[in-house]
Amino acid sequence: MQIAHTGRCDSQLLSSCIGSILHNDADNIEEVYGGLVNLQSGLTALMYNLGGGQLDPNGRPKNMESTRYSINVLHLQRKLMQNRHIYDQLMKEIEETQKKLEFFELLHPNIIASLAQTYTNTISKLGPRIMIKGDQSALAVPDNAAKIRALLLSATRAALLWDQAGGGRWKLLFERSKMQKQADQLLAEIASNRS
């Protein structure tokens, strides 16, 4: 995670991720994230993390850290779906945060802090905890820690959507090329919409 290493992140990507938790009236996954263009970064990461090469498009070694986070989030999402008490508490706390949108903007520190606390109160208790690696000076900033927890909550939301769409561990193993092809088609669609 960029925040853990630099203390900074793309505000548009952060907004899409936070919005995916709080806006539950979308008709499809594109709407959950505010449009297909907001999925470009994730689709690009998917393309290269699923690929067989050891280098990313910039010639750097693949980021296995993000793969580890993804596997851990999928594991926590499965545990969440098996624990009705935690799931109900999660939904209740998200509804409370949604009410705060009447008073605060989506990326206001109060909204981020509320979602971070929701993650701590619910998903974090399912264990094992996801240990985020990064620069200690960036991780020590309370606002950064809150953003990371809120983004982990968003990642859990994405894992839930993946599960609802028929995804799973076996698909990651046996349908990698199919997922890469679909991601490539969506990236081409994004590029054509921009031109």
C-alpha cells in the first residue's frame, strides 16, 4: 500500500474505495466504484500479478506484498460470512457511518476514522490480523493508520463482491488467463472511452 510506504495516496482511488463501502444502492460493480475508469488501477495490477513474468511493466520485481494482502483479505471475507454476529455488527456500523455523510464529505477524517474503527471492531477480530509493512514514520501517523484500516474494509467489500460474482481461490488458480483476458478487454474499453 502506497500509504504505508510514503504516507500519500491517490485521492480519487481513495474516494472510489471508501465510496464502495458507503454507497450500497448501485446496480452493478462499475457503479459501486463510481465507473469503470476507477477500476483501471486495480485491473492493471490484476493483469500483472496474475501473469507469469517476474517483472511489472516498469521492469521492477512483482509486488508479492499486494498478493499476500489479497489472499489474507479473501480469507477474512470467508470468515466474515461464517460469523453472523460480526457481519450484523459490521452492517450496523456501516449504516451509522452512512448517516454521517449528511454532515461530512466522503473523505473527511471523521468518515475515515469511523470506517477504520468499524474494521477494528469487526473484521480485525476475526483474525489473523493483516500485518501491513511499510515505513514506520508513515505508519505511525494516526490519519494514515485510519486510511489503511478503512482501505482494508474496502478490500473486504471487494472480496465479498468477488465471491458474489462466483469468484474464489480455485478461480485464481485455474482461470488466471481468462481473468487476464477480461481485465485486458476492460482496460481497452477504458482507453477507448477516453479517446
